[in-house]
Amino acid sequence: MKFPKGIPIIENVKIQFVNFDNILNQAKKAREGRLNGYLQIIYPQEVDVLFFENGNPINAGRFNRSGFSQIPIKELVERAKKSEVGIVNIYDIPDELVYMMIVTLREKPMIASKSFKDVDVDKLISKFQEINFNGFILLVRDFEYFYIKFENGIPVRIYTPGKIEVGKLTLEMFKKFVEKLTPDFKISIYKGEAQIKQADPALISLYVKFLNSLIQAFGEIIGMSIVRKTIFSSFDLMKGQYSFLSGFEIDENTVIKEGNIVVTEDELTTAMASLIDKFVDAIFIVLGRQTDEVIYKCIKDYRFALKSAGFFEKSKLSRLNI
């Protein structure tokens, strides 16, 4: 897989020599502050890419011969730490390119992997200008990825695989460029409207720890058998609305285990607020007003982080005025 490079931070380092905990920490201390770019791990059959914004990992993708897909950040990091074969590169790239690369993993394209030879460029440009298109085009050939940004229907920048420089474009330059494209080029078109940030693994861990503390506290008062049935029922009800909740497991001791899930922070917080509300409402039927006393004791270690995540804006637990 060949992507636009950007400014190299490290290149062609064997994976066994890379400390990924240090990499994740050092990304926050990169050139002129914090890294905006991507970490690329080249495996024998595919490529994993971890994207950064201001030094924080915000999304991850996997690229191979069958295409590309979004994967959990945690899954990428865990695989990297266990792998003995692979090459690691890190590049600082423009924010715009970070956004476009992630959007291709999350957003359904207007046109997907269409042979460029079947595209009428003049009609395409005319349509883009008619709708003031502000998205981008992805061109792929032999696992090389070109990203072309449009503003108000006009191509303005091109990011070329293997190159650091951002290419400035005019409409005439774009037409001359595409005239030279061979029939094996595939085109995909994106509006560029998707949210690009995955939920931080630390946020997932926060919700799991809080929920487990509630389970343990309620279990000590009304018995773990009732609590176990209640949390399973709550999960089953909420999975219909939030399918990614299926990625969590509840073990034989009624402890929730973190799953490898792909979800935005807003989606995660909304789902967890609904799940916890459903669970707490069911417990209230058994425990009554003592329920809030238990919640208050459990929540004290997490209240600032939960507030920062916007949890109380979505949850009935806002009634506690924490």
C-alpha cells in the first residue's frame, strides 16, 4: 500500500525494535508540538494504519488486497505489540489529508471503486460545480492512493502516493492529470461529512469500570443473582439500538470485559448512558431510593471524567447533581 507520505518521523524500522507505548507517548511531543499524521505498519499481507490528531490516536484502518476497513484502535495496538514481522513508518501530514484518509473508512461513498475509464470527466466537473461540491476524490491503482480535494466544485489540491509535497491544482491541471490516467484506475467519490474520531480506549475503559462498580455494589446489597439477570437483560434490550454493545462480554463473575469496538465518542456515550439508565431503573424497582445512594458512592471516582465526556447530558443520573 502506498499513501502520501508527509514529513517522516521514523521510516523503515523493524517492528521488533519499536516500543509502541513510547510511540504513543512521544506522538504528543512531535514536531512543533503534537503529531498530526499516521503510523503505518506494513505486514506481509496487509497494512495497518493508526491516525493521530494533536498527538492522540483517533482512528485506525486496515488495507489489503480486498480493500480497506475501519478497525478498533485497541486491536491495532495489541496486534502490533505481539507481532515479530513488520515495518513501521510514521508521517506528519496535513490535517486535511488525515481527515480524508479516515473518511474513506467511515463514510459510504457517492460512487465506489468505479473504473475511471467509464467516467465522463466534463460531466463530473459540471455536476460538482452545480452542487458546489466540497468533498474529495479517491483514486486507487495497484494499491497506490491519490486524494484530490475539491472546493465549490473545483479541484484545489492533490496528495500523491509516496510524495511529501501537496500539489496545488487548477481545473485545467486536473483535466490534464486525469487524461493520463490508465484504465486500471478506480475512482471513489466522498462528500467528506463523516465524524472521524473513534472513542478513545480510555473512555471505553472508563464506562466499563463505572458499570462494573455499580454491578459489584448492587450485588452486595440485593444479591449477585438478581444483578446478573438485570445487567444481561439491560444489555439485550440495548443491543437492538446499539449493535456495537455486542462487542462487550460479561464473564461468569458478572464482570464486564472491554471489547474491541469501533464507535465514535458520542455514539459510545449515548449508548452507555442508555444502558446504565436501563440497568439502574430496573434495580430501582428492587432497591428503591437506596439506589441513588449506591450510585453516588460508586460514581465519585469517575464523576469528573464522566462529566467531561458529556455523560450527564445524556443520562438520567444528571438528577444527582454531581
